Amino acid sequence: MELLSVYVAEYIPIENVDQLNKGLKKLVRKYPLRFQPSRIESIDEFCNAVKKSIHGGRWSNFGYIDLTKEEKISDFVKDIHIQGTHLSSSSIVLQFVLNPSDKFISEYKKLIERDIKEGHSFNLSWKNLFKFWGGSSLSYDIVKNQMVEDLIIELKWRSMKEISKFFPLYFTNNRLIPPSIEVYNLNQSFCNIKDVKNGKRSSFWDSIGMGKIFSDISEDGYWQLFAEGRKPYLIDNSVKITCNSALQHKPYYHSQKRQIIVALKEFADLLLPIMVMREYAIYTSTKIAIQQNETFSSIKKERPKYQKLINIRYELERNLQILKRFKNEIDENYFIEVKSQIKSLIGFKPSFPRFKNGISTTERLVDNTNYIVNKTYDYSQHFAKMIDDTVQLLEIKTNNSLRSRSFWLSIITVILSIAATIFAGLSLFYQLNNDNQRKIINIFGPITDLFQYFYR
């Protein structure tokens, strides 16, 4: 089994299109690949078209970059083919086809063939970036699966980190693992993987992330897809695709490997945007869950803090901006069309149809993405309304308190005003001579007599 390439997807919001234009041109100029034409004009055309359209667009080819002379990354990748699509009116998806270096492929092959006996996972220093990774005692096949995953993630992470120096990449900048499709050449003439030895099921395929349960087989028997998702001990969510050696080599490709990579381009064009939406929705749902706990903790207090709730509501709205784009700009027909095109393109069918009601893994992935986007959006709106209602109640409570304070303050003000007036009048009265004082007393005499008449 040989790793051929890794298709990696990244998300760019439309407000960053100018940074993308400037940075991408700088990137391809710095790392030109020999004998490959410059695609600077394609970059300008794509970015200008994005600014002028609200309907999305096709994939555009931005050319290749050669990283063999970049010391920090040359041990991992030779070159990268970059493409992009205007997914919706305000969303851009970039596709990076990583061509692993010979050294990386050699190390990867050694690990695949290595017999892991000890069940211990390792805390690699670069994995601290993801914070939630830890070591523990596990079965050897899980540990090997983690180690295989480590290499693929490091290949992706180093490549994307280098590119992110030129323009912002959403997943990479937020320390999230970007979704990807791994492409392998399997040296066998059939698609059904043999994994039985002496009547017992081998765990080899499980140990490299190719368990049978979550897998599809193509109708022609050449292709097989594996999408295990995040098991309890894994953090990546890549899709793995293998092509067996029975695939007939077409003469206009210089090698069968190249033919396999190119053959998967259209499939990757369809599936990667789906995976981008799915990863973002999962990430957003996690952030909403954290904010929900903070909100509940604040609300349950005897005196909830108004400003804290306002801050949570503001942060929630920021987190929902991209999710709202997916929800409002991409309708149900898009997901239906993607499933239809994938089915007609390769014709994947489930390896175990009796366990999955005849629904392929790729169909499940598309449906699951649609469900997660809608469910996360609906719950976020419910959560936002709960915060708004709480803030409104706090405002009513605060206003009532202010009215009560204002009422008593008005009474006190009137009393003080009367007292001040009386004091000023008495002060003026005692400054007059005796004749004037008697005149004033005579003026108020009838009023005084009237009070005495009623209250004696």
C-alpha cells in the first residue's frame, strides 16, 4: 500500500478575498514549480469574479508551488497543487493537493509495516497545539492508528502552516485540523481486503484506519472508501480512498499513480466542500455548548450579570456568522445534487449494506453534514432567544427598580425644595425691619387664622 497524495480543504470568508488575492500571488511567485505555467491571471480573475457574484462558481486552477527547497517542510512534501471554488455568495473553499516527499512516504510505509506490540500513545510536542490530546495505555492497533494519524496530521499541519504565512486559512488559524482525503494505491487485483488468517480476523486494517464497517466499494471494483470519523482515540476526520492495481493504465498518463490522483479530482471537488461545512458546524456546536454552560451558570445566580450576558450574546453572534452563511446560502438541493453526482461518478456502495440499510458511507456523510448544519443552526437560534429573553427580563427588572428609585427621589426632591424655599423665606424675613415684618405677618394672618380654625 502506497500513499499517493492528500487532498486538503480550507475555508476563506469572502471578506478575506483581497488578502487571498495578494497572498496567493506572492506564494506562487516565491515557490514556482519548474515547467509549470504561471497562474497569476487566474488568481486575479477568480478573486474579481467572487466580488461580483452572489451565485457561487466553478473550480479555478491556481497552479503548483514547489517546496523542495524550503528546509522546514521539504522532508514532508514535494509540491502542492492549489485550486479554489466560490462555494456560495460569501464562502470560498480552497483545495490543496499535497504530493508527499519520498522521505515522508518511506517513513509512512515503515510505520504501516511496523508491528506495534506496546499499547502506549505518545504526547508529541506539536500535538499540544490541539490541547485535548493526551497519552494513555491502549491496545496496539489503536496506538498504531494514532501514530499513522500523527504522520498525516503533521504533513497537513506543516504544509498549511507554511501557506497561512501568506493569507489567512480559517481552520489552520483557529488551530483546527483541516478536512482531507487521503489517496492510496493498493497492490492487489481486487477490492475486498483479505483480513482473515487462521480463521481469525486480523486487526491490521483497523490499525491503519481502514476498518470495514464504515467503508464503501465502487461498482467497478477498483475503488474503496473508508470514513471512520473520530473514534474516541482519534482527532482527525479524514476520508481514505484506495485504488487497486487492477485499474487499467491509460497511455496519456505518465504513470498509474498520476492517473489515480487525477481520477479523484472531480470526486474531491464534490466532497471537500461538504467536509468543510461539516467540520465548521461541529466546531461551532462545541463552542455553543461551552457558551451554554457559561450562560446557565450566570443565569442561575441570584443576581445575573447583565453585561456578561450581553458579552456572551455578542460572542455567540460572531460564532454564528459563517454557519448562517451555510444555512442561508446553500439549500437542500445542493446536498441532493452532490449525492447524485458522487453516485454517478464512482458508484460507491456500502461494504456491509445489511448494517447500513443500503446507504453508502458517502451518502451518510453528505446527509450528516446537512443535518449537523441545520441542527446546530436551529439550536443556536433557540439558545440566542433564551439569552435575549433573559436580558429582556433583566432590563424590565432594572427599569422597575429605576422607576421606584425615581419616584422616591422625586418625593425627596420636592421635600428638599419646599424646605429650601421655607429656609430662604425665613432668612429673608429676618433680614427685614420690624415694620416690614409686621406687614408680612398681617398679610399671612388670615391664612394662619384659617388653619387654626380647622385644626383647633
